[in-house]
Amino acid sequence: MNYFKNSPPQQDYIILLIVWLAGLIIDVTWFFGNQSIPFYDQSAHLTTALHHYRIFQDFNLFSGDWWLSLWQLTPSYRAPFVYICTVPFFLLFGRGYNQASLVNLLYTAIIILSVYHLGSYLFKSRKIGITASIFCLLFPILGIMRTDYLLDYGLTAVVIFTFTILTIWKDKNEIFLSWILTPILGCGIGLIMLAKPTGFIFILIPGIWTLINFIKNGKFLKLLQTGLCLILAWFIASFWYGLNWLTIITSALNANQVGRSEGDPAFTTIAGWLFYPQLLPESVGLPILSVSIGILLIYLIKYRRNSDSIPGYPRKSARNWLLLSLISSYIICSLATNKDVRFILPCLPIISLILSDFFNLIENRFFESLRLGTLIIGLIVLLNNLFPLPLIQAWGGKHLPNDEAKQYPLDQLIDKINETNPYLRTTLGVIPVSTPQVNEFTLDYFGTLADFRVYGRKLTTKLSQVEQDLLYFPWYVTRDNEPDEPGERGEAKRKLKSLVESSPELQLRGEWELPNNDKLRIYDRKNPDVVIDKLAGEHVPITLEKVVISNQVVVGKNNPVSYQITGSWEDLQNGLLLLKWQNDKSSWYHDHAIALGNVYCGLKCQPQGKFRVTEAIATFIPQTLPLGTYQLSALYLDRRNFQITPLNIPNISVKVTDEGKIEKSPPLDLPSRMSQLAVELQQGKLDNIFAQIDNFNQYDPTQDYLKQIELAANYRLQTEPNNLNRRYTLVLSQLLRRQVPELIQNLTEITKYDAQNPYAWLYLAFVHLYNFHPTQAEQNLIVAEKIRPDIPELKTLKTVTKIMKFLPIIHF
């Protein structure tokens, strides 16, 4: 360690490179031996990263629609920064679990460099900076996170980088350097917010402390730079937050409830405050922790009589600064309901600097040897956590590579589905399971990995929705030896499994042996709702060849109907059927995408020739429709250019009656279901709407049904602008897709045609608040209150409006 006394700074970077390369060798060796199946969170993150990879296939820097699509990919508190960083690694190395985790090598480099510069700057000691960098390589928890795919390691890198810039910037009075660091700091803060919304807590108190010092000391230039930093940070993060802020808050609150369900200790208990300190020995490694603290104790005993003579006493301000960051972060994280070691991971680089300071307090030959031995033992502890080494059991086996993928042939299951449905996108209904290897997230990941062709979605946990779920999924998976659960959730699981395995409408398609004598089985429908066949011959213009429907249909019921459409792959994949049953007095519609929007065989799959789509679905006849004879007219809407083509069809007519009985009908398509919910929206009945929409988003994981609604409505409203059901259905679509300008325009039109409906004004006010326009919202609320002052939500929206009017910073 004496080498550091005289080594020039440029050679330090060679040492840091060697440290990083050592980490690369360890991590890549781990990846080579790993064929594990990602667990719940990892699968969810990997799937989202793959969807970012997909959208970057059509990268268009100057397209507002492209950027909107990018920000819409992550509507929850799981922010997009890490996913975007992963895309180049997918392009370079492939799209697997290990390949995605290689992005952590980038974060490791950022952490090592940031810690080195922060230690060198604060302690005026390059030795402390390099030692802290080595610690960041050796800490077991950081080693585990490097070989996994979660958001927290990327957040750690951005936080320590930003904290380093903040530390240097706050002290630098040189105008040129200060102005250079200002935009870098602003970018860092913005990227923290894009890495994870809760990431700001790790620089919140140091930032506030710095701002107070600027005000107290009259540093007006620094205050100006602070404002510019925050504006730049807001500019970087505002597009994502402005679009998703409400879902970010609600999903974060829901995630916070997980801690209660998992039994995490509350902040009102001693266990809640000791949760993170108890994890420290295994997180940083007992050898490094114990030796660092031991050297500190010897140091304090040696110099206890005269603190002024303590070597390095000027380090006090550096230590206070680091402790301010560490203690404030610890307090805020301990106050949270949901606790996990990875939630406090950004504190680890700060801890590495504090321990490095202790580690290097005493300089002599004995302690140099002790330090070298400690680093070697620390390396052994790290390796023992990552590899199956026959060493100290208490310090080993935390995150070993394994070959689970061979024992759980989930890729074979997905391949079986795709072989059976070569031309269809498929949604696989997964009975809620509690095993890390087989659940809706892992199956969704493997389905996404197979060219985005299969989506895994969880079946209901509510008994009242079991029958509905058994109608809407084309495929189901069951597993033997499910752990028994109490309550409604367990009863729903048992009922679903029994009904799926005994249903006469389903057939067993595949079966696989799993460990512990388990079996995994998949089932599909004997008579699918949608079938796609490849026909002989060249492609032909789009044709609605056949419509099969009863001569007599019943109002207020789902009536079975079959459509057969022939055309080229591109026309079928990009087409909507605009179907209208009408007579001189009235009409009803059955607009929907061909094959319900599921014509798909891969990202670059464009088969040539002629194809036939057969849909066996249902059409709903509104209860208020006048009885009589109705005739079908059909149009084809091309998504690519929005052109409308009339379809030549046979003369098809039906008699609408209020008598008769429908024995059995396929499920109603989702655009028609949304049309039914629009009636409740118009009446202000919201409870059932969002419960049903949650289900719809499971049945159609791409949410293509929302795009179908938008396309059909935009065409129909050209000739029927006062069609309120169509407009309220479009409101639901625009709201769920967060198309705020279009939603405001549509609701404004609704207030013209439905002016005496107070809910129309309330909805418009809510969207203005969502868009941070409290003045416009206030005007809408005044109108709603005049029409009906007793609506419970009115008071809440008025309160929110008043609060927003006092927050001018968010209006821009």
C-alpha cells in the first residue's frame, strides 16, 4: 500500500482499470456458468428491457410519437433509465438474462471512478479513493447485484456519480469549473429521477444542506447555478413524469403495501430501525467491516488524550459530509414500510469511503500487511458468495450460478405454443403461483424472448371473476403440487386449476416434468376464437368472404357471429373491420381489428402469399335498439395510412327481436366491452370500470384494443360527432393511453353535446389537473357544481385545485 504515497495520478487510473477488469473477469466467469431462470422482479425488468429494445428498432429522434411511445413503456415507479442503457448490450451480445446483466459492467466503472474521485477530493488522499474503489468491488452485496438484473445497481451508479459532482461543485468557486459542473450536476439529478423515482432521497438532505449554506453565505452565483441545475434536471425527467406521474404515485403506494404483506418491521418498532444495520456485516463482508472498525478503535485509543494531534484531523469536514448523506438516507429508508437490502444499495459507496478512511488511519508495516491480508480475505468472501467454493459456510452461497433452465423447460413450453399458433400472438393464462421459477412474470419473459409472441398473464384471485377469465384466455398453464393457500385467493386457485383441467372446451397440448415430481401442463381451446390459415396462391385484395350469424338476434344479449377474412399478411395485420348493422331508423356497430389485433409471427416476420382469418366471436345488441330487420355494411380501415376501403359483401340481414334465448356465446370482443363500460362512465359509476379494465389489460397485454377504439372512433365521429357512447368510449381509450391533449379536446366536445351532465365537466376538470392546469380545472368545477353540487368527488377536486394554484413551479 506504500505505493500510493508517490504514485502519480495517471497511474491511479491504471490501478482502477485493473480493479474493473478483475470485476469483469469475476462477473463474466459467473455468467458463463449460469443458466438460471430469473425470478419475479428480474423477469419483469427483463421483459420491460426487451420492450425497450423493440421500440429502439424503429428509433426516430425527431418523432414526438416515438418519444411518447418510449415514455409509455414504463407507467409505474419502475423508471426507464436502466432499461434504455440495456438496449446496446442486447444489440451487442444478445437478448438473454446474462447479456442484460452485462450493463452492470458500465455501472461498475461509474461507481469505481466516482468513489475514487470523491475519496481523493474529500480526504486529499488518493489512497483512500482507491481503497474505497476496491471495497466497492469486494462488497458481497455489490457483487451479487452486479451479477443480477435489477434497477438498484444502476441507481447506485447514478447516485454516487451525482453525489461526487455535487460535492466538488459546492466547494468550487472557480467560475469556469463551476459552470462546467453545473449542467453535469443537473443531468445527474435528472438521471437519478429517471433511474428510480425514490432515488432522490439519497441526495435530498445533502442538497438541502448545500442550498442552506449558499443562502447563509450569500453565494448568489451558486444559487443561480442551483436553479439552472434543477431546471435541467426537470427538463430531462419531466417528459416521463408529466405523462406518468399519477400511475407512478399509485403504483409506488401499492408497492409500499408489499412490506406489510411480507411482514417487514415498521418504523415504529426497534426492529424497523435495526433492519439495515443488521444487514451490514454480510453486505460489506465481515473481514473488511471488522478490520476497519478495529483500526478505528485502536486509532481512537492511541490518540484519545489529544484530539488536536490526531493525524488527518482536518478530515473532520469530509467525514461529516459523508455521515450527513449516510445517516439521512438511512433514516428515510427506515421510515419506509417496504424494506430490502437493495433499497439502501446507493449508500454502499458512501460506506466504502467511510470504511476506507478507517482502514487507512494508521500507517506502519504491520497495518500494511493487515490491510493486504484483509483485501485478500475480502476477495475470498466475495468469491465464496458467487461460486460454490468449499469455504466458510456462513459467508458463502448467496448467489450461485445454476442450471435451472434445464430443469424448468419453459422455453419448450413457449415453443409448443408458437408451433401450434404460428401466425398468432398468444396470451397465456397463468394460475397464480408462488414459485420463483414458474409464474406469470417468468413465463411472460420467456414468451417475450421468443420474438414477443407469447405474453404470460395472471389469472384472477377473485372467485367472482373465475368464469370470465375462463372465457378470455386462449391458453392456460397449470402445475401440480401447488402450495395450498387460505382464503379466497387459495379457493380461486383451486377452482381455476380444476376447471381448466376438466373443461370440455380445452385440450391438453403439452406436459413437462419438473423437479420435486411436479408437472407443468398447458391447455388450449378445441375451437379457438381466432384461427389463421395460410392458403395456396398469391395474395388477393382484402375480402370479407363470409359472415355467419343467426337469422334472428336478441337485444341485450351477446349473439354469436363468425367472420371470415382473406387477404395478404400485411393487410390482415394492419386492418380494422368497421362493421355496421343498420336500417332506416337505427344501427349498431361491431368495429374491431382483424383477428382481434393478434396477427403476428415475429418482429421481422412478413410471410408472403394469401391468408384466411376466421373469427368466432360475439356481437352485442343494445337493449335500446329498435326491433326490426338490419343489414350489414363493411369497411376496411388500414392502420398504415388510415385509408378506408368499402368491402363488397353478400346481402346479409338479420331480424332483431326481444324474444328467444342464446344458449351459448363466445366472449365479447374488448372494444365492445369498453362500449358497455362507457355507459357507466357517462353516469359517473367508476368502481366497476377500472376493475374490468384491469382484467381487459390482462386479456390483451399489448392493449391493442385501445388503439382499435381510437381508430374506429376517429372515423365514426366524422359523420356522427354527437354519438356520446362513442365519445365516452374514446375517453376511456385516451385516458388509459395518457393522450392528454386529445383527451382534453374530446371531453371539451362532450361538454357541448352532454352539457347538463356534471360528470362530463368533472372529467374535464380532472384531466386539466392531471396536466397541471388548475385554472382551467376550476372553471369546469364551477359548472359541475351548478348542475349538481352534491357529488362527493367535487370537494376533493376543488381541494386539489386550490393546492395546485399555489405550486406555480409545476405549471410550466
